[in-house]
Amino acid sequence: MQEITRPAKRFIVSSVSSDAHMWNLVFLQLLLEENGGEVTNLGACVPDQVIIDECREVRPDVLVLSTVNGHGHLDGLRLIRKIRSEPDLQDLRVVIGGKLGVRGAENVEFIEKLAEGGFDGVFESEGALSSFDEFLRGIGPTRRLGPAARPALEMQEAVA
Ligand code: B12
């Protein structure tokens, strides 16, 4: 019998430009890899333009930004506006999570503005990990597939 295998989802994990924290990135990389994803981890303090260039190079299914130093709501908004101003990156799925500000539980106030700026998902702190999991399960077939591969995947999904 012919086997049809779904290609792994491809992710870029990155911090934002001001943020030097790294274990958050390691955590996300392990989480995504344990779920079968392929991860390019750009590390900490990554300039906006490097993130944009890597997205063009890797063409991920999702760019996952993580930030915990409290400046994420500022760095994130600036970065997503740049990404969405690039015609070839307007459809890229981009999410951000971590400690988005320095206001603890009140950081949820930043979620709406970041979403309005163009993020597909905004996740505040550990409490949002279950929503992130739901987001990951909802992202469907990879966008890297050519049109010829799509019907096979759709058939496989209909049978499952
Ligand atoms: C270790 C550490 C450092 C180390 C980092 C070393 C390294 N190589 O990573 C050093 C000493 C460099 C550092 C520096 C600073 N730090 Co620091 N640091 C920490 C500390 C103690 C632990 C962070 C950590 O590794 N956690 C382990 C990881 C796995 O957990 P996490 O980062 O919380 O991530 C979880 C969630 O946030 C979430 N998450 C994170 N990202 C994402 C993304 C998505 C999509 C999703 C869904 C979820 C998600 O999931 C993760 C797992 O649960 C925290 C305090 C703490 N206990 O959290 C402070 C902390 C993050 N630091 C803080 C601060 C203020 C700083 C400095 C500004 C201090 C200073 N004045 O210089 C600098 C910033 C430097 C910079 N340019 O960014 C504050 C941030 C305040 C805030 N946001 O409210 C914290 C919270 C300490 C505090 N209570 O004040 N820090």
C-alpha cells in the first residue's frame, strides 16, 4: 500500500530584539519538536531584519516569538508592523507569547493591541500554554505544500 506521510510543520522560534532570555526559547523548541515540528531557533536579542530575512529563507508555517523581559508588547508591535508591511509576508502566521509587559496579570491588556497589529495569536504567560496548544492543533496542512499534494492530504484527513 502506498504510504502518505504529512510533512512536519516548520517553525521559527525567536526572541525579540531587546530580550536576552533563552530558556523560554529552549522550552518552546522542545515543546514544538515533541509534537513533531521542525524548529529553527534564532536565539535571543534578534534584530527585526534578521527575523524577516530568516522567514523568507525558511518559509515557516509559523513564526513563534517569545519574550519575557517586559518590553515584548513594544518590540512585538514594531516587528509585526514591519512584517505585515512586507507583501510576501502578509500571510505568514505569526504568534507572540511570554510575559508581554511588566504588569503581571494586567499584561492581558496588551493582547488586543498586539492582535490588532497583525499577530495571529497572542499568549500571555504560562496560563496561555493550553490556548497555544489549541492554536497548534488548529493550523491544518502546511502552507509549504504544492497544490498537487493537497488533495491527498484532504483525503487522508477525511478518512481519519
Ligand atoms: C534567568 C533570568 C534572567 C537571565 C537570563 C539568562 C538566559 N540566558 O536566559 C538574565 C540574568 C540574563 C536576566 C536578565 C534580565 N531579566 Co530576567 N529573569 C530570569 C528568570 C529568573 C528566569 C527566566 C527563565 O529562564 N524561566 C524559565 C522559562 C522556561 O520560563 P519563562 O521564561 O517564564 O517562559 C514560560 C512562559 O513565560 C511561557 N512563554 C514564554 N514565551 C512564550 C511564547 C509563547 C508563544 C507561549 C505560548 C508561551 C510562552 O512559557 C514558558 C514556560 O512556561 C526570570 C524570573 C522567573 N522566575 O521567571 C527573570 C525575569 C524574566 N527577568 C526580568 C527582568 C526585568 C530582567 C532584566 C530587565 C533585569 C535587568 N534590570 O537587567 C534583564 C533583561 C535583559 C534583557 N535584555 O532581556 C523580569 C521580567 C519582568 C516582567 N516581564 O514582568 C523577570 C520576570 C524577573 C522578575 N520577576 O522581575 N534574566
